[in-house]
Amino acid sequence: MIDAGNMVYWVVVLLMMTGLYVVLASSNLVKKVVGLNIFQTSVFILYISLGSVSGGTAPIHVEGVTNYANPLPHVLILTAIVVGVATSAVALALAVRIHDAYGSVEEDLIEKQETEQA
């Protein structure tokens, strides 16, 4: 039986395996970028879920509060999201350049054209 408290970990595993499958099974470069983004999102969810504290509040000193949530994982994930968006933009820009050069974003067709030219 799946415990509701552990549901987030099942979602993380599902997203992680889905992203990994898309990266490994697809020969389309754009689909690979989407698969990497899905995989990356699962890692974000994992870190955010590990950083949350049940009953914890923001780390601001308030009288009577002793349980604080650590903001560091959330800040790190915010930075990782920015880096991930920039990386995805560069990867998609490369896919556009590859499409301009080879007329396709399929790895098989690109490799076939490379072997014919050599």
C-alpha cells in the first residue's frame, strides 16, 4: 500500500524514470531535451520535499516558535531552475542549428549523412 506521506517520492521516481526513458529511447534531439527537463524537474521536487519541515515556519525569530524550515534547499533549487532554463535554451538553439545544417533533428539521419559525406 502506498503511504500518502511517501507519495512525493513515488512521483519523483515516476518522473525520473520517465525522463530517463525519453532520453534513452528517443532519437529526436528535441525530445531528448524535453526528457532531460522532466528528469531535472524530478530532482527539483526531490530536493524541495527533503527541505520541507512539518510544522516549520520561515526562519524569522518569532516568540514561541522553535521549529524552523531550512531555506537553503529552496534557494539552491531556485538557482538550479535558472541554470536549467539557460541550458535548455542553449540545447534548443543547438538543435535549431543542427536542423539548419542537416535538415533533421533525428540522430539516425544525421549520422547517416555524416557517414555518406566521409
